[in-house]
Amino acid sequence: MIKVESHLAKKCQECPCFEATMDRDDIYAVCTISATIVSVDCSNRKLCDSIERYLESGEEK
């Protein structure tokens, strides 16, 4: 079984700084892989979220 988890926000899909990263986790049961989880995220997501919070705090002042 392969499960794909997307952790992308809608804003990420149109962002010029978007840089996809994928992580793979294999779950083992009795020496065989019973499941594989593939997670998709943007490597710049934390930076973008920090900038967004900073800009929002400036608008409140």
C-alpha cells in the first residue's frame, strides 16, 4: 500500500519560490514493507509562513 500525503497550501502552488521536497517512510511488518508513506511539501514553506506573519503584524500597527 502506498499513501501520498500532500502538505502544500494553495498559495504554494503558484509561488515562484516553490521547491518540492518528498520524504518516504516505509512501515515494516514481519520483515516486509506493509506500507509506504510519501509526504510532499515545499522546502521554503517555513520561510514563507514567517514572512507572511511578519507582514500581517505590520498591517495591524
